[in-house]
Amino acid sequence: MAVGVFDLFSIGIGPSSSHTVGPMRAAAVFAEELKSSGKLDRVASLRVDLYGSLAATGHGHGTMTAILLGLEGFHPELILPDEVEERLAAIAETGKLQLAGSVQLPYGVQDIVLRPLTILPRHTNGMTFTVSDADGEVLHSATFFSVGGGFIVREGEEDAALKELDESKKELPLPFRTAAELLGRCQSKGLSIGEIMFVNERASRTEEEIRQGLLHIYSVMQGCVETSLKREGLLPGGLKVRRRAPDWHERLLKESRDHDPGYRDPKYWQEWVNLIALAVNEENASGGRVVTAPTNGAAGIIPAVLYYALHFAPGMDVATQADRDDVVVKFLLTAAAIGVLYKEQASISGAEVGCQGEVGSASSMAAAGLAEVMGGTPQQVENAAEIAMEHNLGLTCDPIGGLVQIPCIERNAIAAAKAINAAKMALWGDGTHRVSLDEVIVTMRETGKDMSSKYKETAMGGLAVNVVEC
């Protein structure tokens, strides 16, 4: 299917869309196939092989435990954090997995085979699932690739997936693949970028379904922040990173003591933006429920910039709940339209192109969303997206200890500020600019190809090797 807004903004668990959400989704698909094949009751053994980046940083990203949950039949968009803890505790205690929710097999994290130096041709995030009967005969085997943002592709079906994508795009009323095509659609139809995306979404959903779906996505973002602000202490994983969001929130609330509880002093807009970004990514690092936007590692940027739009952006009319809902829907549709460009022309996978594909794409999407809700023309919106990505080019993915904590959490706050500044710069112009968004996207893709694998989510370079973990 053509990439849509609910593909780019999907609900899952932390800490990584490519290393947690994707592998869980792939394992669940494998389990469902096995169950429908009628061979489930003959399964006597299970083998899981992880390759490349999944093997190199899988422990820090929760890849192994996510796979176990997926093999039990859980899907990332449906499972709740309490269920995660309950099932993982049961597997650890008994040493047994409930394959497809019904067949009990002795299996755990320690049984997964890691091959960090073996890179499969399609993508560095490769995984193979194999089940055999009591005589050792293979009953079912499949290889999947987690290509970023929770998206998965099955080995051998890459060309078919691309063909299906092209065919499904033909069914869209206003298809586009490049920013130039998108701007052309805006000009010929007299619509904004967000409106073009909305027209395409209506090909598969009703107007009310789209609106309510996006408002639900935003409610999950808000819930993520609220949950994070109640947590204190250290983040899991051994780096002893202290949660900052609760203390920062308490400090910021003090500035509203003499005002309405909902008051937000404009002079602290930057601190509030930082807070939202940190809160989301601290929750993500804890394995909590988040929205991939477009990835888990970059999940805090769009909520933070959207918070700015609703509370601090000059000239915004958000007097009623209906007004606020309109801003949320318009913002997310516009951001998604820009996300489609990155997904189809380049990559949103840190393991493929570095963090420029995650944080850079999210910053670009957020800048576009903000520019649109602040009244920008399609040209100004495209300019905002271009500025944000241009100044994230070359951003490496080098998480210390393979954990989505340092530099990931702070990086979201910095990128949110970049998005806001990019939108403001674009809105002070008339939309004309020297470098196009398409040129920047191609540059990002080529930069990712040239980037050493050390800096693409392998924890083999950069901060990951130059900072002592303990």
C-alpha cells in the first residue's frame, strides 16, 4: 500500500521502531503464518538469527525481548506496557515461550543467535525465523528486514512490495513522490500540503475516521508525556542516566503559581519544548508506549513542536477545543506528507543512513507542520522542511551502549528547536530559496550510503566507543 499518515504515525513500544517495533511485528507475522499453515502442533524447535545492526545493538534496543513477544502473537500497536512486563517475567521465570500463543517451547533471549558481522544484501536489520519438527525437518522459515519506522519487508518480496506500492499510488487521487510533484499538486488544485495528504487519505478512510485517528495518535503522544512525568529515578540499561522530565516539569509549573493552571509564560517556550521532547524520549527509553514519529528514536520531536504550536506560536487561534483539534489534524497531515518524501526517496532508518534519517526527518516533518498551521504557503512549508533537514545532514547514529539514551534523548530536544527555527525562517521569506527539499533528500540518502557503518546504529564508533559506559 502507498505510505500513509497512519503508517508514519503508528503506536508501539520503546525503545526503537527499527529494533523493537519492526522485529516484534515480523515475529508476529511469522507466528500467524505458522498457525494458519496447520503445522504449529508439529513444532519441536525454534531458531532465530539476527544480523547486522539488530545483532550489534539488539540488547540495548530490546530486540530480543520484542521478538519473544511477537512470537507469542503480540503486536506492537496493541500490546500494553503491563502486558510486556507480565509476559517477559513469565518467560524469564519458566524459560518457556508460548509460540503463537499456544505451543510451549523452551526458548529465551539467550537462545537467539547473533551475527553482528553478517550483513544481508537487502538491509542491515535482518532476521530469520526457523521452526523444525522432532526429526529436524524444517517446517517453516522466513527472513524479514526491519527498514525503519516499524516497517518490515520480507526477503524475496522486495520487488513485489515496490510494485504494490506503485500500483496503490496510482489509486490515489493526488499521488506524489517528490516535493516538486507535491508542490505541483498544490498549485494545480489550490490546496495546501496538508489538504493534499488529506485528499489521498480519504481514498481509504472516511473524513471522520481520519480525523479521529489523528486525534487518537495525539492523545497517545500526550499520554506518553503524562506517564513519563510521573516516573523518577534512573533509566534502565546500566548507563545510570537520570530522568530529568519530572523535575523540569515541577520547576516550570512554579512560573504559573499566580496564574491559571493552564498558563504558560511565553518566555519559557524553549524550556517547555525541551521538556516535552525529553519526556517522550525518556518514556521511549523505558520501553513505554509511544508513537513512531516517524521512528521511536525521534519520537519526541513532533509532539514537542506541536506543543509549541498549541501553546506558544504567535498568531495562532486555539481558543476552543475544536480549534486545537483542527491544528493537530492539519499539523500531522502536513508532517506526514513530508515524511512520505523521505520514506520513498531515501530512508528513515538509522541503521541505513544514520540519525539524519530519524531525527533529521522528524525535524523536517515538524518544521513543515508548524509552518503550515502558522499560515505558511506550500512553498514556505517546503522551505521549512528543507531548512530543517539541511542542518541535520551527516548526523550519525552512535548510541552509547546501544541504548536509545545518549545522545538520543537530548538530540530530540535540539532537533525540535531546529524545527521551530526553520519554520520561523521560512515564514519570514516568500518561499523562494536556492536549495530544494528534493535536493536535500537526495543528499541525505547519498550521505547515508557514504557514511561508515560505525556510525549507523552499530555502537562501533563515535560516542559509543569514546565514552566509558560505567
